[in-house]
Amino acid sequence: MARVSRLIQGGVTSAQGFLASGVHCGIKPQKKDLALVFSRAPAAAAGVFTTNKVKAAPVLLDIERIRSGRGQAVVLNSGNANACTGEQGMRDAREMAQLTAQSLEIAEELVYVCSTGVIGRPLPMDAVRRGVREAVKLLGPDGASAAEAIMTTDTVPKAAAVQVSIGGQVVTVGGMTKGAAMIHPQMATTLSVLTTDAAVAPPVLQAALRRAADLSFNRITVDGDRSTNDTILLLANGEAGVPEISGPGEPLDAFQEALVTVAVTLAKMVARDGEGATKLIEVTVRGAQSEEDAHRAALAIASSQLVKTSIHGGLPIWGRIMCAAGYSGAEVQTDRASIRIGPVLVAERGGPAGDPESLEAAARHLAGDDVQVTVDLGLGRGEATVWTCDLTEGYIKENAGTIT
Amino acid sequence: MARVSRLIQGGVTSAQGFLASGVHCGIKPQKKDLALVFSRAPAAAAGVFTTNKVKAAPVLLDIERIRSGRGQAVVLNSGNANACTGEQGMRDAREMAQLTAQSLEIAEELVYVCSTGVIGRPLPMDAVRRGVREAVKLLGPDGASAAEAIMTTDTVPKAAAVQVSIGGQVVTVGGMTKGAAMIHPQMATTLSVLTTDAAVAPPVLQAALRRAADLSFNRITVDGDRSTNDTILLLANGEAGVPEISGPGEPLDAFQEALVTVAVTLAKMVARDGEGATKLIEVTVRGAQSEEDAHRAALAIASSQLVKTSIHGGLPIWGRIMCAAGYSGAEVQTDRASIRIGPVLVAERGGPAGDPESLEAAARHLAGDDVQVTVDLGLGRGEATVWTCDLTEGYIKENAGTIT
């Protein structure tokens, strides 16, 4: 895909006609815990949801509502996932949407709900009720508070926006996300709200979001777990005044590229901010027999605890990379495979390459914050990239020491 | 399978007619690094090998040889995997077998080779040559040195033996193994040598070993990686003087049970001794729609970094267990699933069970060295057990700090 969009400072409110807010209502002891995103006009809506068979109540509600292809607001809370909460959980999710609709004076069916946090505890609805009223009052053009209010173990809020020219007019796509652990393709405790002032027909919007998710949030892995709550929602309100995109053509291509850019930017932020992580690791596999094979091999490498731990330690142990490719299910012929760590060739034709100085150069690359691992399987033209982070003592401390 | 065998003190030399030795030859700086197992009489042989597409040279050699169904000796080294070593690696594996055969004065085709350790470095053949000669000289009835010489990051040597009565006579099955990290079904850097003085026809022996591996080494996971070198070899020399087992019947049932008992005992030793591990975790899923579904769900739970880390921290976060079952691919209906931690019911019908005291009791169970997690999916009769260990800072330190 040719790059046509450009990144700008911004987030979920960068597109015209979107407002947001984030408040502390008491689900968490101190930090902001409830966010609201609102489009002044009703919008086309699309959603991608967790494939986990254990789905949280808000996910079940959103899956039901997204069929309409319409939406106007998303209310999100952190600190409690409203998952494994039975009938009460469904009632609470519905009430959260109702309250939001009433306060915003819009139809209830246009409100989506997202929750993230601890599983198996009822939502503290008194706090949620207070939070919704407050969030509606505080709606404004700055998306920063909303991005902050959806954080769980994230260390930084995550937002991005791009602009792209469609038919000579500027269209903006923006968004916010949260992640940290339980991040794995299909998908993660990822909550993402994306917004655009393009006008896009709902089925086209859904297909564009699916494609963007497949190239971004479905290509990151932190710890292999997939959550009960993962949700990506996209609202397109048409406020830029560009004609509706209703099928293939240059406008859709430009919009798709912009959407993928925002989604990939956000997904990489999630991978980099994995619990305890100190590095973003980009694993590219090329020369595979197919794109699927490339994806399989890249994912196995990026998911390997041994690979991630050795990169944390700055150790260029390429055998662990080769081994992970070997068990990925992708076709691998050892004597055709080569591996680069950063720019440094460390293995070729299935065996060691270069000299001891190569390994030293590879170790220097691993010492940085951005690590590239490139495997060429030497078999075909399939290529795929997956992003992950290193596995550290910090991950263990975070997950063995606290209930989040 | 009814339990008919009984565990005895012993290992790879407990069955009649087997000798073993373990020596230090210089592949590793100080510790024992070369082992030999020898049957005084030629034996029936069976083998199960890694499914990794990147297979080490000795694995390729053994796969070729096992077709004969015959064997008499296994030579093993630690400290170097002889994997990703190309043509030279194959020559070295062959020479290792040749030297062993010459020193033992047996046919070369009856010798199997196993290697474990670092990938991508040529075997130091001078050391190996010295080691083989020395190991042949030191062959004796004690298997302890051999079990020690195959250790890599293992903290303890691993051996087990059982006796079972077949046709009124005592038959012994024994074995040794090594593991630690890169342990995952299909299979692990597991090297295992099993021995028996039963007489078993090679095809029957192969089927029995496959079944035993499926219920033991293929049911443990430490970190999800599968190695280039995994090998389980079984020699049956008939020295107990019992008629050959050549097909179904009581003798095969008794032998199979004994073999499974040894294999499960060894596999659990491997899981308990996972790198950095402080606990053995037994995950049982029952009430699944099928045995495959039960296995899938148990494996997903046992592989979940979040589950393993929270158990390390003594935290009964059952939501992580439910979540892992949900993404396992097994059929799960949240409102029918229940979870026990040890004897304590912590979740039922997909939601919390019991009172705060239940969680305290569950936390007390998690504080012990042996943790049981039992999930009842409430859907059918499928049941499976998988063993794993907790995930700790020790794992990270071990794998980020040293090249092993």
C-alpha cells in the first residue's frame, strides 16, 4: 500500500465533529476510569471483537448493536472488565449504555460499551452512573483525558491521527487504544476507538476495519493471551464533507491506507508498552512459501518466550529464532534460511554466518530500544511483520504481584 | 488404565541387561557432558522425535535408523545440540555413533545419538572422541552418572523405574530424562532413554511408546517452545525371559501401563524442574465435549503466561483461567463452566463462587509446591490433564543472562 496519509498530533477527537472526555468515578481507587467518545452527528459504525468464547457482557451487547452499522457514542470504563458476571453483567452493560444515551439525548442503540480490567466482579454501578453524567458534562475537543481513562497497566496513554486528501479535501482518521498484557492476535485486551470524518457506507467501513485490524492489532503479541473484552470500534460521521465512499476506487484506497496507518501506529504503541517491556521488537519473515506461512513463522518467533527473553538480555541467540520458525507450522528448509538481527547477518543456509564480530554487532543492535529481526526462508515471496516486546522480570512482578 | 505397576528406586539400568555411564569430556567446562546406555543383548527399539521442521543432525540420523526397529546403545551429549550445523553436523553425529559402535564392538546401525545444548555451533569432536572411549570403559549397573551427564539447565537428574508382573514374572521398565526449558507438547528439549527387559515386537513397541509419549511428554509445557532435538528412545531387550509381546492382550496392557507410568513420572519431573520454576501445576479439564477439547483447554490454561505468573504470586485469579479456556479452541459455554483451585470451588456457572474465605483457602493451596487446577466445562465426558510449572523471575534471569 503506497503511503498517502501523514501522521499529525492528535487522537480520537482529531476528526471533525468528535468530542471526548475522561473522568475518575471510583471504579479504580484514584486514576481516571471512565471515558466517553461522542460524534455530534450519527455516524456509520464498524466493529471487530474478541474471538474468545468467553465474551464479556459489553462485547455481547456491541456485537448485537453493530449489525445496524450505525453509532454515535462509545462509553468505556477501566478497572473492571464486566466479564464472567452473568445476567447481572448484561443488565449493567445495558444500563451503562442507557444512561449515556439519556444524558446525551440520543437513541440508546447508537451507544456502544467497552470495559477492561479485572474479570469476575460486578461493575460498581453507582460509580458508573456518576461517571457517565460527569463525562457527558466534560465532553470537549481534547481526547487526552479519554485516552488516559481507558488505561489499565499501560504506562502511557496511546493516541494517533493521520490526515489524507480524498477528492482534494482533507479527511482525518484518529484514534485511541489501550493494551499492555493479554495481547495476542485475535486480539488482546485491546480496546480501541477509531474515528473519522470521512463518509463511508457501513459494509465498506466494516471491511476496511477488518483489513486494518488484520494488519495491526492482529499482528502484535505480548504474552499470547487473548482477552474476553477485546474491541475495536470505528465511527465515520462524514463531517469532512467528502462524498460517501461506497465501493472500490481511489477514495477507498486512500481511506484504507490512512486507517491502516493509524491502526498500525496504535498497535505498535501497545506492543512497545507491553507489561514490563523495555523494547519494541519487529519480526519480519520474508521468502516464505505464502503470506500465511510468513505470518505463522513471524508469530511463532515473536511469541517465543526464549526469543523474547534472550533479546531482553541482549543475546543474539539466533538458534532460538530458527527453532521457533521450525515449529511454527510454516514450511522451513533449514539449509535455505538466513537470519538478520538489525542489519547484521547472523545465520545463513541454516548455520552460523559472519565472524565473532558479527555477533558483537548484533548484540549492539539488541541493546537499543527498537529491535529488528528479519528471517528470510528462501522459499518464495510470502512476507509478514509481527510486533512484540521483550519478556522481562517486570512482566512477572506485574502479574504475580497485583490483581489488575 | 488400571494401575498394575509399582514404582521402584531406579532408572535407566534397572531393567536386566542394561548398563550405563556418564563422563565429563570437555564439551561443557566442568560438568558431566556425555552419557552412554548399553544393552548387553541387541534389543527391539522404538523412537519418538521432534516435529520441528528444523531437526538436529542426531535426530535425522536416529529417524533413519529407527526404521530397523533394532538398537543396542544410545550415546548422548549435553552442552551442544549439534543443530543448525549443516553437513558437518551430520558427519559428526555419524562419527559419534561409529566411535561408540567400535568401542562397544557392536554394529554401527544399532547405535543411536542424542545431543542437547546450544544451537549452531559445531560439536567439539576431540572432546566427544575422548568421552566415548571413557564412557565405554566406565559402563556399569548404576544409571545415576548417565542421568547427570544429560542435564543442561536441569537442577536435578531425572530417573524413574517401575516393576510389573507379566505372566507371573517380573518385568522392569526404567528410564532417564532431561528437560528444563523449551518444553512444550510435540515435544520439548526432552531427551529420554527408556529401557525394559520385556520382549516386545518392534511395531508393538513403537505403538506403545507413541501412546506413552502422548500421555506424558506431550502433556507437559514449560514455555511453549519445541526444540530441534527432542527424542525419546526405548530399548526392549527381552532379558526378563517373558514371552515376546506381539499383539493385544493382558501382557501388552500391563506393559503399556508400566511404560506410561514411567513416562508420566519422568515428564512430571521435567515440568516441576522448568527453568526458574517453584511449583508443579497440574491442570485437569473435564466435562469437555471430547478428549481433544479437554486437551486443548488444559493446554491453553497451562501455557498461559498470565495464569502461570499469577499462580507464582499465589493469586487465585480464576478469570485468567476462564479466559484461557475461552480462547483455547475448545467449546466453552461460560455459564456452565466451574473452576477449582485445589479442593476449593472458586467459580461456577461462569461467575464467582463461594465467599472471600474461599479465595483465601485457594490462595493457601497456591502457596504449596503442588498446585491443582480443575476446570469442569459441564458439556460432556472429555477429560485431559496437562502439567506445567509457574513462570518466575528465575526463568527470565536464566534465559536473558546465559547462553545455554
